[in-house]
Amino acid sequence: MGRMEYLAMKTDPDPTQLINSDLNDLKIAAKNLINHASKLGSLGFGTSFLKWVASFSAIYLLILDRTNWRTNMLTSLLVPYIFFSLPPVLFNLLRGEVGKWIAFMTIVLRLFFPRHFPDWLEMPGSLILLLVVAPNFFAHSLRGGLIGTVICLLIGCYLLQEHIRASGGFRNSFTRSHGISNTIGIILLLVYPVWALVVHFL
């Protein structure tokens, strides 16, 4: 009788249960694959969105510096920052025929009508010339890679440090006139390269 109990306990698993178990494992693996792919896609979307935000923030700071935010900072560093962080759609547009025509008109205006060439057009004119004439090594190799991101990070850190020093401290950089918008604009310059480096090393 003890042997009968032993035989009753020894049963082979049902093949349908094995197949159902394997299918459940495949479902879990597919869900994990979809989750990881969507996270990767959202990281890429986040990087491109932050690139747009950083570029417009740099353009805003460049305009602000040329109009009413005169400082002793080296704000001309915003030109290479914009060069390295400009989204591909705008970069290709300004590097093409449109940019060549704008650069041509800028040079003609600067050479033949210097009295009618305002000072605030110096930096945007330099940016357009840089976009048009930069060698492909800078425009395609460095700009889209790790080196371009590190250059953006260094420029953002330098500008933030100089802005805080010129304001007399971190607290004063938020309380002075134009302080909040300038500080937030410079902090936005840092968000894109930091995020891009995090995504790169994930």
C-alpha cells in the first residue's frame, strides 16, 4: 500500500501546462522588450526635445546679450554652443542654400554698408558664417558625437559660473533684475548636454 502512495505521487507534468508556461514566459519577455524599447525611444525623444530647448535658450541669451544684458562674460561662446546643439532640421537648413544667401547678404552689408550694420548683428552673422563654412569634420563628426556634447557642457558650466560670479552669488543671480530669466536660460544650456551624456553612457 505504501508503494501505491509512492506511485500516486509520481506523475508526469501535463504537456499543455508546459506549453502554457512557455507561452507565459514568452509574453513576459515580449512585454519587457516593448518596455525597454519604449524607454529607449522616449530617451531619444527627450534628447532631441532638450536639444531644441537648449538651442532656443542659447539664441535667447545671445539676443538678450546683444540688446540689454551687457556683461563682461564671454557670451561669444554661445555661437559655438548653438553650432553644436542646433537641431538637425535647422542645422541642415542654415547650412544649405538658405544659410549661404544669409551669409552672403551679411558679408555684403558688413563690407559695403558698415554704418548700417548694427552691432547686435555681429554674433548672429558670425553664427551663420560658422554654420555655412565649417568643415564637414566639425559639422558632421564632432557635432553629432560625444565631443560636441562635452563642448556644450563645458560652455554651459563656464557661462553659469561666470553669471553667478558677476551676480555676486547664487542667490543674487535669481534676485537681480533680469536675473531669473538669465539664470534659467543658462541652466537650460546645461540640461541638454547632461541628459545627452547620461543617455550616451546608459
